[in-house]
Amino acid sequence: MVADDRRGERRRRGALEQQILSCLAVASDPMTPAEVQEALGAELAYTTVMTTLTRLYEKRALTREADGRAYRYALNGDENEAAANVTAHQMLRLLDRSDRAEVLSRFVADLQPGDEVLLSKLLQVSGEADQPAAPPRRGRRSSRKQP
Amino acid sequence: MSAWAWVPLIMALIAPLVGPRIVRSLPPAAAVRLATIVAIAIAASTGLVLAIAAELTLAQVEEITHAEFTRGVARASVISLVVGGVAAVAVTVLALAAVLSVMRSAHQLLQASRQARHLGEARSGLVVVQDPTPAAFAVTGHPGRVVVSTAMLGALNCKEREVLLAHENAHLRHHHQVYIQLAALAAAANPLLKPLVAPVRTNTERWADETAAAQVGDRRLVARAVARAALASHAHAPGQPWPPVSPMLGSRSDESESEIAQRVQCLLDPPVRRSGGLTALVLATAIACTAAGGAAAVVGHAKVERIEAAATTVDDGPGR
């Protein structure tokens, strides 16, 4: 039970780290913890976001610069990442080869004729107004709302 | 051959027909596990039955050469010789296919984990690629990695991104590739089982969708994320042939629904309830199939020993 709890806790922590990384990856500018907290939208405590950002910084996943009393965080684009990028690019190209399907699982497969219409309809039916904002706009919006 | 031998063979014919239908009435996690277990059980027991049929034939060939070659013996044995010969060839070819399949899987896994290492010290298992193509995938390895392009992240809002990450992490956490590879192995060892591979694959996606839904607590949100990601990927794949959709083509029957449309629809429908009875039935069938294969092997082997014993007495006969 205790091991299960600990694993669950580690998983939640990992998920939050990934969310924050993906959030910062599409932000146009470095973000403060408050901006990250707002962008994530969930009922996350400020301290949780703060702690996770610090942890990611200590893992050298993020860089930060002082901005007044807070830090602004950005993805750390070092040379390791450049190498990883090349590999990831190669893998992206490989995705269309069907024999890779057993080791690489894609989030979404290819669409078939008619799917586009069907999916657009389903999106409308599920009735959510919030369209995904383009990354730069989302970044600016969150900084503007910042008190 | 004993009557037991027919059970796995008949199962191998029936399972691909009813399997996909049964899979649809099970929750995805149960569907993947059961379909994989059944496929492996049938592949193993049919392999066993074929092997024992081949062994029996070889023993009979020996018996004929040893025994006095009367016309009666020869005529009676011709049919079983043909059956056994076919079984011998089949079991050899299929065993080779299975070995090849295992080697292929091992090679792919090695390659993937090597590539996963090249992906660097992925922070928290996530690799973000600066790429204008919306793409996201999970790479099996130790540890596994989730690779997402910036274009894909940009196409989704924050909650939808959480869905995507939860979906890909679910693939890694629940070892979905293992199930797919086991099903592929079963299909290599018994090509009749090929129709079971696609349902296993599709249901790992459904399983990951439901895991993500449990994590974010909203199945409609997952449906939206999947639809949005699919539309974004499609909009960025100009190289692919894409017939313009006419209004007539737009309304298609449910049978021709693609995987994505099915996933989205399943998420919008109420979740499939777990059926203990159906699960037990499928498991019982798998066990019965394996047991019948085992029984056929035992009976067949005993027969082989009898034949060999008889041949030895014939051999010794003139000497005494």
C-alpha cells in the first residue's frame, strides 16, 4: 500500500513536471510561476507549481532569470537537447513506416476520408467554446492577466 | 489423432470470427489482456497439436518400413500420412515464422531503446521537438520516453495537453507494446489469428484514452483532445493523398469508421461496463483450449510410444 501510494505520488509529480515543460515549450516568453499556475488552470497550489519549477531548474531542464521579486522560467535549450532533437526528428520521419508501429505508439493515427467532417462535427457537439489559442497569443494573454 | 486435437484447431477458426465482437463488449484494458491471452493460448496449443501430428506421422512411417509391407497397412496409412506430412511442414514453417517474429520484435525493441537513449536525458521522460509537424508518440525503453512536437503542443490547449501526456504515459506505464508484440507473435505462429492483432492494437489506444480520462476526470475532454490532435495532424500532412469529401461521403455507416472516429465516439458514449461473466467465459475457453492441446499431446505421444514399442517387437521377432 505504502509503495503504491509512493508510486502514485511520483507519477503525479512526473505528470505535473511534463505539463509544465510542455506549457513552457510553447510559450513565447519566459514565464513566472504565477503565469504557469494560471496557464495550467487547474486547482494547483502556487507552492506546488513553485516547487516543481525549482525542481526542474535543479535538473537543468529549465533556465531562469530574475524579474523583480520573481523568477522567469524557460526551457533549457542546451546542446544535449539539440542532439535529442535530431534523434526525435528522425523518429518522426520513421513514424509513417508501419513496421515501427510495434515500438512507437502515436497519439493519433491517420485520418480516413470523411473523418475530418465527422470529427469537426463531434467537436461542435461536445460543445466547448474554448478553442486552443495560438501559442504566442496564449503566452501574452497570461502575462497581461498577471496582477 | 485424438478428438482433443480438434479443439485448438476449431478454436483457431472460431476465435478470429467472434473475437473482435467479444472485444467490443469489454472495457479496453480487459479486451487487450484477454485477446492477447487467448491468441497466445490458441497459437501454443495449435502448434502443439501440429507438432504431435507430425511426430505421429514419422512414427508411422517407421512402422511401415519396419512392418511387413502388406497392401492393407499401406492403404490405411496413406491418409494419415498425408495429414501428418502437411502437419509436419506446417509446424516447421510456423515455428520458423514465430522465431522470426520474436527476432524482429527483439530487434525493434533494441533499436527503440537505443534511440530512446539518444533522446538524451529527457527531463521527466518528456522530449519536446521543435518541429512544424504536429506529432506525439511514446517510445518503449528503459525508461520510456514521450516525444511531442511543438506544433502538436500548440494545437492543443492546456487541458488537452494534459490528456495527450496522460495518454502517452499510459502506453509506457501499462506496457502496451508487450501486448501488441505478443499478439503479433501469436499471429506469426498461427496466421489464422491475424484478425486478433488489430483489435489488440486499437484497444491499447482505447485503454490509454480511458486512463487519461480517469486522470483528468473528463471523458469528453479526452474525446476533444483526440479529435483536435487528429485534425491538426491531418491539416499538416499535405503529402498524403486526400480525396475531397463530398456531402455524400460525409455520412458514412458506422462499420467503416476509422480508428480515430471510433475512439472519439467511444469516449462520448457511456463507458463499457466490466462483465465478470464474459471475462470468466473467455478465460475458461483459453484454459480449455490449452488443456485440450495438452491432452492431445499426451494421447498422441502415448500412441507414438506404442507404435515404437510394436516396431521394436517386430524387429526383434525374426531374431528369436
